[in-house]
Amino acid sequence: NDIRILKGLELKSETSEEIKHSEIAFSIDGLIDTKGFFKQFEIIFKVSNENPKEAKFKVEIDVNSIFTNEKTRDKSLISDEYFNAEKYPKIVFRSKSIEKTSEGYSANGFLEMIGVKKAFSFPFTFNGTTQNKENQNVAVFKGEFDIDRTNYGMTETTGIGNIVHVEFYTEMIIKD
């Protein structure tokens, strides 16, 4: 599917207490494989009328909403040993450009996490538009990528892998 059909539109993820139609999940290999997701985030996608390549993606994740189904581990992850959520409560990605690829698209921009801002790109696909259960028009996107957590200042720890695998799925509400 071609994002050009979205030109001139602004799309937003739901921002309710309980996000039902989107997910940002992660997994880390190690002695204990860790899987989890973030419960609170906002995604905004604006597609330019003139040039769809100038589409803008912004993803803002609330670090304190991390959930791995293990309270002690969640507390550890938001501590200054890992995400330091007190000082850096958000993970933010802002795109500078969107490129068409053979598999779909690539969002190219900057990722800021734990006070470190670096150039970052990730692949995604646009799966088309549909109506959700609330009869809202939505555009469906998904993707997955790997990120090295030590590039953002997290220290290497015995038994915990450095590579974090991220998968996301989002049904973004189309605002006319």
C-alpha cells in the first residue's frame, strides 16, 4: 500500500488510559529472556499534501509505562541503572524523511533515549486503511527492528543481551 493515499491527513494513535489498537513490544535475550511492552505512548503521522516523502512521524513513549509482567524487574528497568525514568521520562523518535523501500518504507530521523540523541532509521509497512470497532477510519502500520541498548548509555550486564528486538503495530485514527 502507498502512503500517498494519506496525503494531507493527520493521523494519531489513541491516547486513552488503555491502548487497545496499538502495541510497542520488545524482547531481550539473556539468561532470562525478557519480553514486555509500553502501555502508554503517542504516535503522530502527518503526510504532506505536496510531497509524501516529507511525511512526519513522531513517536513518544512514556518510560514509566514499561510492563514485563514482573514488578521487581519493571522497577529495575525504570531505575537509573537502565532507563532512569525520573530524569528521562520519555523515549522520542522524530522522523526527518520517509523513504520507499522494496519491503515498504523506512522512517529516518533521530531517536532520543536516556538523554542520548542519535540518528536512527526503522522499517515499517503501511497495511492500508479500515474502520476500527468504534467506526473510526484508521490507517494500519507495523514494523520491527533491533536496537543496541548500549549505544544509548546502558551498561553491558552479564546475562542480559545488548540487542533489543522491537515490534510495533498501530491503528492510527485518521483526522480530516
